[in-house]
Amino acid sequence: MTAAYAVRAQAAQQEGIAVVGEAVQRVAPESAEFVVEIATAAPSATQALRDHQTKTSHLAQLVGTLGVPRTDLQIVSVNVINTFSSLLQSLPPYGAVAQLGPSFAPLSGPSYTGAGQTFQPDVQFGSYQARSLLRVRVRDANRVGEVVDALTKAGAVLAGGFSFRVADESAARKSALDAAGRDARSKAESLAAAAGKQVGEPLSISEDVVASNGVYSVLRAQAPWAFGADTPQMAGELEYYARVTASFRFQ
């Protein structure tokens, strides 16, 4: 007997049922995080960094009046860019000036020493930009919009979306997972009863939990047939969607 045939024969002898349990645990968000970009420009890198530090301190004081302490502000990255150097890379190479007649003499400006020599005036190499990404944590989720408005009006730029959180995320995940497990068991018992059977011990169980901010509800509204029954009626809350796939042996 080959190995593949033995597996099929064993599966045929173990009659059972496989089901998928689902559950959604909706929790009001308690805090939120987002990232803003801060940028300053100056003729030198030193001045750009100095201005950037001043601007960052001003933004920290501003959000501090809205209940966001400095400990909830984290600098993710800081970069200094020479804006003129990037422009030079796109220009053709700088070469010698065109030859002029022997009687030519400029009236003013840099002296011209003869044909074929390179003319290099004193060039200012553009400006420098100091940029940073600042992660902001707002412990009161209801004040997120107020904090974002204050930062953007002061010159910061919102980079990306919001990440909402709850204080005890593990409890929310466990609650959703337990409910999905009970849903799987209930489905298995209903289907087994319809077939004149009784559910025995589980053969295999796998799980998955996905956290989102109302995305699950939107997907359920667009494709309800893909998720089963019990579509949530509210959107916008922090949702923990649990999915349990289980198979049970018939008694």
C-alpha cells in the first residue's frame, strides 16, 4: 500500500465535520498614534538643523497645551538634504566657456584669462532642508482631530493614517477568539444534528485574529456572502475579527 493511498483510507475511516467560526469584538479606541513630517530650509546645514530644532520645540509646546506630554513625542528619523546638489545631478557637465575674439575684454566682473580656460564664478550651492518624522501619541482618542489640526496649522504635514489602540488589547483579542470558538462548536453541533450525528472530540483547530478600524464592517457591507451571518451594525470602532477553523470527529 502506497503512502498516499494509506492517507486517503485513514481519512475515509475518520468521519467528521469541518466548520468555520467567526466573531467580532468591537471596542471604543482609547488612544491613537500618527506620524507627522517637520521640515525647515536654510542656506546652511547648521542653520537648517537649528531652525528645525526650534520648530520641533514649538510644536511640542503647542501639543503640550492639548494634553500631549513630551514623552509621547518620538522622533523616528532626521535627514538633511542639499536641495541644490540634487539639481546639479540633472544638469549637463559644466565645461569651458566659448572662445571669444582676442580684442574682447569684459567691462566688469571676473577677469577672463583667455580662450579655452574654465570660468568658475562664486556659486552658492542652493539651500539645505532638515526633515524629520515625528510619532505623536494621543492618549485621549477623542482629541486626535484637535491635535492634528494644531500641528498642521503650525507647519507640520500629516504622513500616513491613524493607529487606534486600546489599553488591554490582549483581552479584546481573547474575547473575540473565545466567541469564534463557541461559534464554530455551535455550527458543528447544528450540522451534525441535521445529519443525525453527534459531535465528538476536535481533530484540528486553527485561528486568526485581525484588528481594524471599521474595515471589517465595510467589507461585510460590500460582500456579506463572503463572511457569513451576523453583520455588525456599527462602524468606526476598533474591531477585532476572529476566525476559527475547526474539524470534529463524529461520535
